[in-house]
Amino acid sequence: MDILEPTDPSQLEEAICWALGAGTPLALQGSGSRADLGRPMETDCTLSLAKLTGITLYEPGELVLSARAGTPLAEIQSTLAQNNQYLPFEPVDCGSVLGQDAGISSGTLGGMVATALSGPRRIKAGAMRDHVLGFTAVTGRGGQVKSGGRVMKNVTGYDLSKLMTGSWGTLAAMAEITLKVLPAPDCEQTMLIHGLDDVSAIEILTQATGTSLDGSGFAHLPATATKNGEALTAIRFEGLELSVTQRLAAMKSLIETSNSLDIITDRSSQFWQVVRDGLPVTRFEGHIWRLSTKPTSGPDIITALQKSGVPLHAHYYDWAGGLIWLSVEPSDDAQTHALAIRAAVDRFGGHAMLVSAPPEIRATIPVFHPEPAPLAALTKRVKESFDPKFILNPGRMWEGT
């Protein structure tokens, strides 16, 4: 397979113009850590952004960082940590769910923004797209575009940053991205409640999110998702130590349960990395799904899946029940099980994404939740406006494009 490796934005533009003229589809790639997400693509040429690296601007006092798309996340996070700052949306490390070595060092800035998988803190800090201030990129038309700026209240033109975030490289190849960053919290503690069933746990988490106590993580791991077979319900607090201590005490007084309760400090960060990266469902050999729905509908969806015969290894909830990770046993009925999963999500509202499965499964089962006809038509028009000849990541999201 041919590989194009531009080292600056002008070479990136030249590469896409060449592909456009030759009618050669391109598979966009950074470090390759997320190459097995989405539908498998069949292209003869890879456009590698791995040499488009380097932090081009960092102003800690302004909470702004710009870097080229191929810059490793490890470099960005190390630079931020030196100034006690971080990426507040807690980007997911896909290494474990894709059978790679886990660790946030895997992946690049461009891959992170293209896939837009936010972690547990999304429920407080907002999604990744809320922190992308601007970008420069080359579209499938072969021209450079620039959108946004270095401040949140930039209202010049269209807010293309939100459109590009989560577009999976199907609209443009990003050259440089500007992010809003935040100061890292001084203290982190997590309340763990033991032994709750799904319904009781989600009721407590829903109650907790409705308070003014400003939790930053709300998860429930059923017994099948923990190593010791004991269900855990977790609420995280971050900030100044005195504030964290007071909010924890207030939450204790609000929660009505007779189950045992612990507070963890040293292990809190590690616990939420496990939740963030899907590790509770990677202990099983199975197809991994990520469902988003209304928090209160989470247990209802699991019940519907169990009644429909979907062979679940394990599941757990993040975002107070609004995000469900599933591990489903591999079988010859994978298509039937996928239909059942999507039917349950459609019934209660939401979106189901097939995160990890063999290429032949991801080629036959839609990886992303099928769109209603009007939305699919809009998606197609957007794709055609940015990439009329369908040369960028063809088929990555939808079959035939």
C-alpha cells in the first residue's frame, strides 16, 4: 500500500490534490491506534499525518493550546501537566478495547478529535466538541479551510469545529487544532457504594446529578463487570480538598441506602481510567458496544436486551446511566443481536456504536446507528460539500461512501 507522509500543511494540500486528480481514495491515519474503529476501508493509499507534529502555541494563562494533528497525546498531556492543566473531557484510550496496549500515550491529537470519544467527566465538563476552539484542514476538494480561533466567543462564520469533531476523517484532513484546556483539580476523591442492583444504582446516580454538589463522575459497575464479583456505584468529586470533603459529606447525607460505603483517594484516578477506557468489558472475548441514551433508560435497555436473547458477557454504566458499555458473546447470530441492540435503543431513544469486532463483522453490521432518512440525506449533502469525490476515508462511517 502506498503511503503519503506530508510534513506540513502545504504538503498535505498537495497530497489531497494529487489524490483528487488521480481519483485515488485515501485512508487517513495518525499513529494507527484507532484504525480498527469504524468500518474497515479498502483503499490502496494511506495518508499518514504522523509527521505533522508539534505544539505550535501554548499559553497557560489563556488556557489555550494549538498543535498539529499528528502530535502524540502523550506529548500534549505531558506539557499540560507541567503547568498543572489537563484536557477536561477525559479522552478515551481505545487501546484495551481494540486489543492493544492500554495507556493514554496511544493516539494523536487528530485521531482524538476525529473520533470524539469523551470520558466520564463529559457529564460535568462537556463533550470534546465543546473544547475545540478552531482548526485548519484540507477538505476533499483540495483546498485549505480555517475555522474558529483562540477564544470561546468567536462568532465569525460557521462553527465548523463542532462539525469536524467526530467526523472520523470523512470531511477533511486536519492539519492543526486549537483546544481550550483547564486547570487540573487539586484533589480527587470517589465515593463507592457496594452491592446495589442496576435500578437502585441509577436512581441514586440520577439523584446525585440533580444536586448542586458538582460531582464529576457517575458510574455503576454491576457484579459481572468487577473482578471480585461485587457491584460498585461510584460518584467522583474534584477540586480544592476542603470543598471535596464538604461535598462528599453532603452527598452521604442525601443518599438513602443501607449498603456499605467507602471513600477512595489514592486509587480514584485509576478507577476512573478503568471506567473511561471500557476495561470492565474487555476481560471477555466478545464484541464491544457503546450505547448512549437517557440516563434513566439504561436499566430498561439492559432488561430489553436480556429478554430478547442477546448473550451479554457484561455491561456497565457511565454518565449516570447515559452511557452503557456492553460485551456481547461472538456468535453466528451477530447480525440478529445487532438488530436487537438497535431496536432496544430505538425504543428508549439513543445511539448504539459497535466499537470492537472482527473486520468481517464490522463490514456487514453498521458500526454507527442507522440514521433516519431525512438526517441521512443531510449527512450525504454535507459529505458531498466537503468531499464530492468521496476520496477521504470512504466507507469508514457508512457503507458505499
